[in-house]
Amino acid sequence: MSSTQNGALNMPTNSNVMSRRNVNNRERQNQLMRRRIINKLQQKCSQLNNTPIDNQDMLDRMSNMPRQIVNNEMISQFFNGFSF
């Protein structure tokens, strides 16, 4: 192989340059899309974390619930403990 042939093989062709640009552009677009998705998720999480928790409301609702009376002996044993 002569030196001119070897030099010609190392020079980038126009199609190689274009394909590299396409790959780089695609990678950049994918990176931007991932960043947008991450930003949206972080924004949603921060909004959820900033809402105050009102435990008193939940405790009031639980205390005002009607008592559930079950006449099934198996269910009563399960929740009240089995006698061995």
C-alpha cells in the first residue's frame, strides 16, 4: 500500500462527516429530552412536597367512622387474635 492510498483512507469523507453530525445531533436531542423529563418530574415532586399535611382532618374522619360489627367468628378471631 502506498503512502497516498493510506493518506486517502484517513481523510474523512463528506458522508462520514454528515453521519457523525447526525449522530451528534440525535444524541444532543436525546439529552435535551431526558433533561426536560427530569425537570418535569422534579417540578411535580417539589409541588407535592410543598403541600402541607393535615393529619387532624384525617384523625377526625377516622374517629367519626361508624363501628363495623362483624358476626363472622373467623374474621373476629383473625383480627382479635387466635386462642391457642
